[in-house]
Amino acid sequence: MDRPEQHGSSTNPRTRRGRLRLLAASGVAAMSLTAGLATPLNPAPHEAEAADGGKKTLTVAVAQSVDSLSPFLAQTLVSTSIHRLMYDFLTNYDAKDNSTVPAMATEWESSDDKLTWTYTIRSDAKWSDGEKVTAEDAAWTFNTMMEDEAAATANGSFTSNFKKVTAPGPDKLVVELKKPQATMTALDVPIVPKHVWEKVDDFSKFNNDQDFPVVGNGPFVLTEYKRDSYVKLTANKDYWRGAPKFDELVFRYYKDQDAAVAALRKGEVSFAAGSPSLTPAQANSLAKADNIKVNEGPGRRFFALAVNPGARTKDGEEFGDGHPALQDAKVREALFTAVDRETIVDRVFQGNAVEGEGYIPPRFGDYFWKPSAEQKRAYDPAKAAELLDDAGYEKNAEGKRVGKDGKPLDFRILCHATDPNDKAVGKYLQEWWGELGIGLKVDCLDNVSDPWAAGEYDLAFDGWSVNPDPDFVLGIHTCAALPNKPKESSATDNFICDKEFDKLYGQQLAEYDPAKRADLVKQMQSRLYDTGYMNVLAYPNAVEAYRTDQIKSITTMPQAAGNIYGQDGYWSWWSAVPADDDAGSEGSGGLSTGAMVGIGVAAVLAIGAGVLFGLRRRATAEDRE
Amino acid sequence: MTVHETTDGAAGQGGAAPRSARALARARRLHALARFWRQYRSHRGGVFGLAVLVVIALLALAAPLLAGEESRSVTDATGGALEEPSGEFLLGTDQFGRDVLALLLWGTRVSLMVGLLAAFLSVAIGALVGITAGHFKGWYATVVMRITDWFLVMPTLVLAIALSTVMARSLWTTILAIGVTTWPTTARLVRAQTLAVESRPYIERARALGGGHGHIMARHVLPNVMPLVLAQTTLVISLAILTEATLAFLGLGDPTVVSWGGLLQDAREAGAVSSGNWWYITPPGLAIALVALAFTLCGRAIESVLNPKLGVSR
């Protein structure tokens, strides 16, 4: 199973740019055109879901591929979201305020030395095949991750500090730690049924997608899956927290975002989130449509520029070809000072984002940190030019910055070919840095993970989804995350290794007092900001839309103003209430603008095809000579 | 011919004398050109195509004057995002607030340049392979023609996509990807013509007089396949422009260069199709179709003038 095209083996749900495969990309052309055409010309199939014996189906448009359905391997956001629905975790996050609430465990406590944790496992939960859920299942899951390296692929960072896990009784789970660990109430590890999984021989190959229905204990049971086509789950009527209101939940694939939006307009899908979110144009036009609600909430992601500080292994062996000038803190500061984050929020995200500050998005209020006035790298091109002069990069006659060795200052930036935001911001950076006299080559690739792991880049567009517990996104910047061997994929984000940051990281992991820990996390962000290897440009909002004639209500997270897709829990799909039976009015008649566009594009294509056909025919006739 | 040229040198000293073969040749060529133009003029489609091309070429050359350098800049953009056509922006704006009409003008340059260079590369490869394969025959021709066949059966677009995926995204990659995938047709055409030319008696005569391989291919075969190559080039250009637009639309072009296919790709990424922003999608599409059509019309006309076997079709 190939990993999602992103660097690093990591642990947590994240939207880090699940890349479309090449073929998908080529298919996209045709799809977007048919989307434009099909929408207005074909009558919408009336509420396909209602016809099915009164079964209520909630259909969600997704684009990201499932990397694996095995909880031991899955890393992409779509897969980890599905696991949230299939399996219970020890604890869950409250939809209101992200605080820890009981799930499979009803109570938990740590010993005085902070090294032993005891969980009480609920007694009223059953696996979907009728077996009882016991502490033994949880113990087996953790022990497997500790013993088998393959099983630790996705969530290994949670168990690497575990000494021993035992189940003294069916309702008692005891975890002994080597060192105190603050993430013990935020163990995002799906617990699997021992009686099913102990028959698996090789965890690195088992993808959990052969035997349906897949035995689970979450609010939904996985019943069907077809790669890049759909994932179907049915409601678990016996779920202890209460059965979901919809009978079926289907994740259907639309590799092209415009096609997903068209499907939403037609009522083929109930919900579309976009990947990573709907574009401003789509959101604006959907907001005007009947029976569609556009939901905008603060995002979990940050969108950043990452500098390659010189790739190296844990032992200090250097590799890759990062630009040496970027090891000069003044050069990095000059680059970031010449970036106008406000313009990026206004023009690229058109207001659907919050300006980047420290590191963790403001949505996680406890941990959110912003630089002080004197620390902040505010937009100031004049200061940037000054900094470059100081660093010894003077402008030459042609207006290019030249180093002492006489070489012009030219950087490369690694960009995800399928992410429009990367490309758009790339255009702005080229112009801002061009003014400074610095050349920038925007390298857009389908597969960025290889050059990323090999350290073959100067700068890169970077972004991670952040969990309520910040341990993971902080851990990717520690020395311990560096690779063992050159070019090997590892947990590191961009090869940062800073002693002071590491010291703070160790302290926060061992700190059980939430307030003190939050303070340490803020200090870490301050340190990270000062090293100047990361520049968080924006926190993009989640912009998503659903049909109000199919979904009556749905829980966002945070409940006040939050997102629906990719929550840190199963709240949205579990809580969704179907709309009353009589399907609302199907789209308006007549030719919409969409139709006009579709017809226009079709006409263009027809002419093009005619030309091609003419050429072809001529060519073959000539060939016979 | 060689004899004439020596007289030319000798006559030079005599002063007046018959105005030499060079002048004669020039007059003959002028005459041929005039005849070509007369016949070309009779193809209405060809004339229309040529007129369109001249206008578009002028627009492309004048783009910096008409649209201005700053119209491509995202930081200097004056409009709002995806504004509808208005007096200020005749074709509306893109998602960065840039004037779509100005971008369309700038895109003309890229499309024409890529089309011309890729077609040139493709035809150059095709002509080289075709002439050498037709001339040398034997095992060389067998091997080369099998390679040609292999390229011929490979779907052009798939091969071009594969090439532009593995290489860095730039205009040159696109040109190369189109060039190396579209040559087999030309190669087959040129080889057939080469075989026909080489079977004529004067080639045998040239060989008997000591003409080497290089001499025969360059002095006798090439001038004879040139008209065919010229017509082929014109036709391949439209194919190259379409392929360039396709690749850019699929996101395989250089994202920092403004091209027509790139505009379509930007529009798709902005969600313009489902949002009904027709002013952003339709103009680049029509422009691509128009230029491809114009080149095809010209190519057809040139072909029917130069190749009497095709008769009077227009």
C-alpha cells in the first residue's frame, strides 16, 4: 500500500494534501466538462436514496483516496475519519469544546508517580458480530503496536513510550509508561477486536478490505468498499451512545471538485467539503442556490512555507541539496518579511482564512500563540532589502541579489501540482521576492514526497491538520523525528533540529497540568517562530456545503461555529438528522449559466475534435501512398 | 548546374554578360512563388485562415503594448475576484482580479510559440528519420521504421502526459513532450516521398557522378520533400497548439506562464465551471479552436497547391 503522497510516517489524521493520482488528474478534464454538461441537461435522478425501501442514505462527496482500511496503516484524513466511525477509541473529544469525554473507557486515572494509567472499560458495548467488547481487545491492540513494527506504522508515536499494557479484568486496562506522557487521554488509536485481528499474519500487508461487513464497535459498520469509487457504511443500531439517525452513510468519489459541486446541486450527494475546501467562487454560487447551506468554520489546518535548513540524519550526516544561503537566519527573515500574509488571505483565500501567526490555529484557543510586536515578522519590503544587504547579498546592475561568491540568489519552492492555493501563492511570492532581486522557481510536482524526503528543495509549501492535542504537530519538528538513513521517509517535517525546542518538547510531554503544559506549548511555538524555518501564512477555513432538503441538522465541531468534515470525532455523521421525506424541489428548470458554459465548452471541444479528426483522416489517407 | 556556376564566375570579369544563373534562379523562384500565391488565393478557406493568423500574430507581437507588462502581475491586479464583464474589464476578471482579455492576449504568445517550436521539432525529427530511412534502406530502415511504428501506435496524449510528468514543469518540457510524440506521421510521409524521389533516374546519375549519401540526401531528396514538409508543419502546428492546451489544462504545463490551456486550468481550479463564470472559460477555449482551425485551413490550402495529386479539393 503506498503511503499518501506526503513525507514522513506519522500518526494522525491530517489533510496533508492527499494527492490525486496522475490518471485521476487526466480524468479530471473530462469529468469537469461532463459535470458542466450533465448538470443542466440530464434530469436529476429524484432522491435515489428515498426509493430504496425508505432507507435514509447520507452521501458525502470525497476526493482523497483511502490509503488503507487497516487502522494500523491508515494515515490519510478520509481513512482515519472512517475509522472514527468504525471503531471506538478509548476516549473521544467533546464536540462543544474539544475536552476529553468517555468513549470505550468510562473512567481513567493515573498513579501518583504519573507512570501507571488505569482505564475502566464500559461493559455495555458489543462488537458488530455479537462478541462483547473487553479490556483484552484494547490491551491486544496496544501490545500488537508495541511488538510489531508494521502495526506501529500509523499510530506508533502513541505507544513508543509504553512499557507494559495488561488487562487484569474484562473492564480494567492498565498501561505502564517509561516516562510520563501527557497524551494519555488523547490516544487517537482505534481499538480493534482481538478475536478477528489475531488471525492476521502480516500487518504491513493486511488492508482490512476483504471480509464485509468489517467487525467494529463504532456508530457505523463498514459494509462495502470499492477503491476510488465508494465506501459504504451502515448504522450500528445497538451503538451504546445511541443509533445514528441515517441508515446508511456513503462516501462517494468525485476526483474533481467542480464535479462534486455539480453533484451537490443536483442532489446526488448530500454533502461536499472540497479538498481541502470549496473555492470562494463555488461557495458564493452555492450560497445563492436553493436548499443548500454553506457552512464555514475555522479550520484545523495551517498553511505554511517551510525552509530546508540542510537535510540531515539523526547522526548528523548531511544530504539533499538545499540552498546554503537559507542557513543564514537573516536571509530567511528577509524572505518572510517580504511576504504579505494579509494579501494572501484577502486575494488567494478571499477572506476564507485567518492570517497566519504562530503555529497552532486559533481554533485551539488553549494552545494558540501569537508573536509579540517586536518578535513579529510584519510585511516590510524595505526592511527585507536592508536585511539582505546586511547579509552580504547586494543588488547587481541587473537588479539581482548576488552573493559573495558572485552567484545570483535563486531559490526553488516545492509545490503540490494539484493544490491551486500553492500555485496561486507561488505567483505572489515570485513577484514579492522578484522585487527584492531574488529569483524563485515554482516546482509543481504530483509527487512531492520523494524530493521532500530526499531534502532536494529550498523552500516548500507545507500544511498539517492539527489535533486537539498538539503533541503530534510539535513532534514533527524534533531531532528525534529526523531520519535514520539519508532520504529515508521519517516523521520529520522539514529537518528542523533545535536543542531548545527539543527540551521544551520533552517538558510538555511530561507535564500533566493542562495550564502549565499549554504554557510550555506556547514557549515551543515562540522558539519555532524565532528559528525562522517555518512561516505560517494562513489558517484556511473549512468551507463546505450540504443539502438542507436531505439533511435537517448536523453537528459542527466546535458546536458554535465549526466544521463538519474531518472532525476529531464522529459527531457530524452520527448526529445528522434526515430531512422529512418529501424531497424538496429539484433544481430550477431552464438553461442555467452552467448550461451555457457547458454548451460553450462542448462547442469548443467539437471544433477541436473536428480539426483533429480532419488531421487524422488526412494523415491516414496520405500514409497509404 | 555546376557548369553554369563556373561560367558565372568567369562572366563576372566580363562585366555585363548574361545575368548569371543565380539571377535566373532568383527570377524563377519569384515566378514560382507568384504562381503559388495565385493558386493559394483560389482556396477561400486558406485565405481566411491566413488572415486570421496574421491578425493573431500581430496581436501576439503587440501584447506588451496592448495589455501592458503589469497585466500579468497578481500583486498589481486592480479588479475584484471573478468580476463579470464590464466597461473596465471587457471579458471580466480572473480569481486574482486580473483582466481576462489581457491574459488572453498574453496567452496568444505562448500558444503560438509552443505551437511553432513543437511543430518544428516534430517535423525536424520526422524529416530526418524519414529521409535517412528512405535513403539507407536495409537493416537501418527496418529498425528505425519499427521504432516509428511503435511511436505511431502509442497514444500521443498518454505519452506526452507521461513525459511532462517526469520532467520539471516548464515550456520547454511541453515543447519537447509534443515534439517527440508527434513525429511518426511525418516520418512515414517523408520516407514514402524519399523512396519515390530516389527511384528516379537522375538520382542514379548523380550517384554515378560520385555523389555521396550526404550529397544526395541534402541536394536532391530534401528539396523534393520540402513542400511536403512545409505543408506538414502547418498542419502539425494546430495539433501542437491543441496538445499544449490539453497538457496545460491537465495541470501539466508551467503554472507560472500565462497560456490559453493554463487559463482553462486556472478557471477549473477556481471552480468557474460549476459557478457559471462563463467569461473565464469560453474565451480561451474559442481562441484555441480558432487558431487551430486557422492553421489547419492554411495547411490544407498549401498542401493542395503543392501536391497536384490531391486535385482541386479545397
